[in-house]
Amino acid sequence: MYDAIVVGARCAGSPLAMLLARRGHRVLLVDRATFPADTLSTHYLPQAGAHQPAGWGLLDRLVRTGCPPITEMTLSWEDSVITGGVDPVDGISAAYAPRRTVLDAMLLDAALDAGVEVRLGYPVTDVLVADGRAVGIRGGTRRSGGAAAEDRAAIVIGADGPRSTIAATMNAAFYNVVPAASFIYYSYWSGLDRQHSARFRNGAQIGCWPTNDGLTVVAVMRRRERLAEFRADVPGNFLGVVRAVFPELADELATRGRREERFHGSLYPDNYYRAGHGPGWALVGDAGYHRDPVTAQGMLDAFTQADLLAAAVDRGLSGQQPMNAALADFQRHRDEATAASYRLACTVGELAFPPELAALLVAAANSPETRKKFLGMVAGFVPLAEFFAPAHLTEPKCSPTNPDPEP
Ligand SMILES: Cc1cc2nc3c(=O)[nH]c(=O)nc-3n(C[C@H](O)[C@H](O)[C@H](O)COP(=O)(O)OP(=O)(O)OC[C@H]3O[C@@H](n4cnc5c(N)ncnc54)[C@H](O)[C@@H]3O)c2cc1C
């Protein structure tokens, strides 16, 4: 019998398992993947996202992987260009973009170091339920065909991403769903020497930043209506959009750059919240909440939630607070803390900014003080409310199948 079983061992699951084990709890962490394993992600970790592993004592490990610090950001909207760095918070002023093969393996190692029991290549097929309460998992190694073993715990936590088995089995309700507006294609180039750049123009976005092994990730985002046309010739359309939006980068790709990997592409998952807990279970990371990756804060969200949920589960397990009340606090904090950034991601994900937002970007390009706040907000250090008045963000349009803005 474990105190907690965590399903999914990436940005949400491994830190959560580590934090619970560090508080003295007996934790089982399972994932159907074996690590190191890549996953679809452009893996930009803004400064606030680096602050979290620093607090856990893991930033040095990340730096030792050779992942280059990113100290300057350039964001452009049509003709407005905003360039600069951010004031350090607790000595941290750099962002990083570690490959997920590197970051997720490092987080898993930290969980192992904390005493977490880990099973990899271990798909969970079912949640064990008794009297309406989750009491464990059923799963097994691929070799044994799955469904081989049952394990029990006081709480089962789904950190198993957008297609969460735990959420589906426990019927975790969706709310505030906003259909994805765009898609992404990206790959990795050697021979470039760039810090962070994100440029929006004519309904497209180009993002690029350096990562491990001397490579630079370059990504193209477009509205979903263009996906079929784009897929017809991915290399040609990719370079065509880069040339139209970011001609200097297109020249670098053509003259100095060498593409080292195939293109990775995907329609973004919809934006959603899901009920974050129920009797004997909870969700963390993308399993319970996902917003358009355009603002590159999904990993920061996962880290923040891991911290919040670890504290809540610890209060429940140690008897400081009834578990249900502790988990309800977690969900309330999650939703309150992400409400403004959710609206922003849904708005920016449309790749066509409303006039109020465009005006703010022009102001940030022209005023050093506004620029500093803007870059601090992109870094995750300045609360959105400080930069955006709520009126500047359009309300999310809920999906017709999920019309209610609240659960
Ligand atoms: C194209 C794209 C680009 C992105 N770019 C960025 C970016 O630049 N910056 C950023 O911060 N965020 C980005 N994101 C978002 C970010 O990748 C996610 O927010 C983050 O990965 C969520 O982490 P997680 O641990 O919650 O879930 P995941 O990373 O999805 O991990 C879930 C884990 O659960 C395991 N699992 C699932 N089901 C089972 C099961 N039944 N049994 C056992 N194991 C299971 C999976 O194998 C997986 O390892 C991007 C997302 C996409 C799609």
C-alpha cells in the first residue's frame, strides 16, 4: 500500500512524486514510456519556470546538461519590436529550452533520488474503484501485455497528460473548453546563433530559441484552417512562412543553418480545464488543465501545480486537513492562478490580436518602463494583472459541447 500513486513521469508527475517523497511519503511513479523519451514540445522554459527547479535544488543539474541560458528575448508584432532581458528574481534572469529527452529524464532522476519507486514501460489501463472512491491502479509492463498487476494507495494522481486515463476513468468533467485555433510545425537546426525570438505577422508566428547540443529549435505556427494546405508540402511551406514573416531568419536557415531532424507537427490540443479531484484521486499538469502552447508556459504550469498539489496531498495524508478539502483548495488555487493567463493564451493563440492588445504591444515597444513590465510578464515574473487590464483580454469562447464557463 502506497501513500500516493502518480501516473505519468514528465513535467508534472516526476516533480510531484519527488516533492511528496521528500515530505516522507511512500510514492509509486509509473509511466508507459521509457526514458529518455521525446514528446511533442518546443520546450521553452521561461525564467519563472527555471525558478521552480532552482527552488527544488535542480537548476544546477539543468545547467550541467549544457543547455544554454537565454538572457535576451525579442518579441515582434507586425512592426513593433520588443527586445531585452528581465530583472533577476532570486538571482534568476535566464530562460532555458532543454530538450524534453534531457529535462524529463533529469526530473525522473530527481524523483528516484528522493526515494520514489519508479516503474517505466508500465501502461496503466484502469483505476481500481471501491465505493465510488479511487483506491489504486491496474497496469503492467508491455511485455506482460498490461493489466498484470494491481497497486493500492491512499490517493491516485493522474499526471498523464491531455489524454489522461485517470481523468477519463474517473469522468473528470471538462469546463471552459476553447477549441484550439492553430497548429505547429518545428525542427532543429545547427549553425545558428540566436537567443529567443518570437515574431507574429499576417496570422502566423515564428519562434526560435537555442537548446542542447548546439541546436536551435525553429517553429512555425499558423491557424488551423491552413493545416491541410501546409501538410501538402511541409518543408516548402515551412520555409515559405519563415521567409514571409522573418526574412532574416530565412536567410540564416538558407546560408548557415543545417536541419538536423525531421519536422515535428501537430494541431494543438484544445484549451480546457478539468475537474481536478474527486474521492481518492487528483489531476496535475496537462491532465487537468491545458492552454494553447503559444505562450510557452505549459511546463511552468505543470511545475507550479506540482508544488501546489504536493502541499495539498501532504496536508491530507498527514491529517492536517481533510483530503477532500485540501484537494478542493488545490483546484481553486489552480483555477484562480491561471484564469488570466488562460484568457491570454486563448487570445494570442488566435494569431490575430485584438486592437487593445496590439496597442499594448506598441506601447511596450516604445516605452522602456512598459517594455520592462512586458518582458517580466513573458518571463512569468510579473503577474498578468499588472500588465493587462482584464478588459484587454477577450473572453474565451466556450465550445458548443461545453457551453458553461464554470464546472
Ligand atoms: C506542440 C507543443 C509545443 C509545446 N511547447 C511548449 C513550450 O515551448 N513550453 C512549455 O512550457 N510548454 C510547451 N508545451 C506544453 C507542454 O509540453 C505540456 O504542458 C507539458 O508537457 C505537460 O506536462 P505533463 O507532465 O502534464 O504531461 P505530459 O508531458 O503529456 O506527460 C504525460 C506522461 O504520462 C504518460 N502516460 C499517459 N497515459 C499513461 C498511462 N495510461 N499509463 C502510464 N503512463 C501514461 C505519458 O507516457 C507521458 O510520459 C507544448 C505542447 C505542445 C503540444
